[in-house]
Amino acid sequence: MSEISDKRMLSSLSNALRILRSYSMDKPSQGITEMSSSLQLGKSTVHRLVSTLSNEGFLVKDSETQKYRLGYSVLALSGVITSSLDIYTESLPIVRRLVDSVGETAHIAILDGEEVIYVMKIECNHLVRFLTHVGRRNPLYCTSSGKVLLAYKEAAFIERIIDQGLIKHSSTTLTDPDVLRQHLHKIKQDGYATSYEELSEGVHSVAAPIRDYTGQVTAAITIVGPKQRMVRSKIPFFVKKVRDASQEISEKLGYYRR
């Protein structure tokens, strides 16, 4: 195979993966035109790649809307990933106990590129629930889990996030770079992070770091709830609960404090 053919094949593979990654809970189905526009690819290219992905079961076409959704081949792969993730298998019973003890929803989140992504969500029994889901991505600097993950990254990474711009999502979002740097420093000192309506109005959350056997922070565990229930006077209670859970999960992953 020639070098040109190799490059074309790699380009096609890259674009096919971009198509799959463009799906989310917020965008479960898409048409050819929509994909072409959002990914800045020609319609003929998108149509060819979508046809291949459909033949392999990664996409399914809805006969009524003529749009495509993810197929069962993706589900099969996601099941393999979920069952093999140490963070998932080791933390599941601990997160369930945490939710039972605090009466609020809890997440496990990891860093994916320059965003925080949720890999587990256990909901509480309250009628008021939150529009989060496994696979959802959020900015690092305005969620408690994202700030935990960001705080333990190297300075160059933090500066890269700041240089991209700190968009104001609510009236309390931290948009001053110096204030954010100080805030992240305090998170490392305290061992937890809070978010008071920094991403969504009316939502408070508390997060703590999860470490692997090397001591590196690889994930965060979060308690999230409405500000009417997670009032500031109760935050120390939630902090203790989430830190206890994070320590227990870290120990399950082989981390022991010296």
C-alpha cells in the first residue's frame, strides 16, 4: 500500500471516529447535513463513512426521521469498557452507600482531554433530579469534580485551560484567572472542592479526589444537589462524607496514605 493510500485510510478512520464522538445524550440522533456542518466535512464524505459505520452496526438509520443514532455495536463495546474499568467496579458499592447516607445524587468523573466526563451516576430518591448523565462533558473550572481534577494537574495544563477563556456560565462562575489559581491551590490544600451554582443556577456540589496505586489523582467523586437541600451550613457534613468515600475508593485501587 502506498504512502498516499495509508494517509487516506488514516484520514477516513479519523473522520469515522469523529462522527461517533459527535453523539451524546444531548444529541442522540443526527442527519447527514447536521454531521457535515458540525464536523466541517463534505456531505459525500460523511455519507460514505456513515454507510460503512451502519453496515458494521455502529450506526442505525431511523426510517421515519432519516437520521442516524448509535447502534448496538457501540453498546457492546461500552459494556466491555464499563465492566473492565477498575474505577467503576471498585467504586460502585461505595457510591451507592454514599447516596443512601446523604440522600443526594453522586457521580464519578474523570479527565478526558480538557473536559470532565462523568463515568458513573447514582441518583437519589428525590423527585428533583439533575440533567447529568454518564458520558456528559462539562468544563473543568466551574464544576466541583472538574476543579478537583484541574487542581492536581501540572501548571502548564492549568494555564492552557485559562488561556482558552473562562466563560461565565452563571453569576458565580470563576472567570478571573488569578482567583481561579488561588482557588485551585486551596483545593489541593483542603483535599476537596465545592461549586456553588458555578455551572448551573440553583445547584451545589462537593467533590474529592480519587487516587490510584501510584498516588496520582485519576478521578473525582461528587455529591450534587439543589441549594435548598445542600445549604452552606451542611457543607461540612457533605465534605466529610465525600472525602471518606474518596479515600475508601482510593484504597480499593491500591492507594494507601503514608
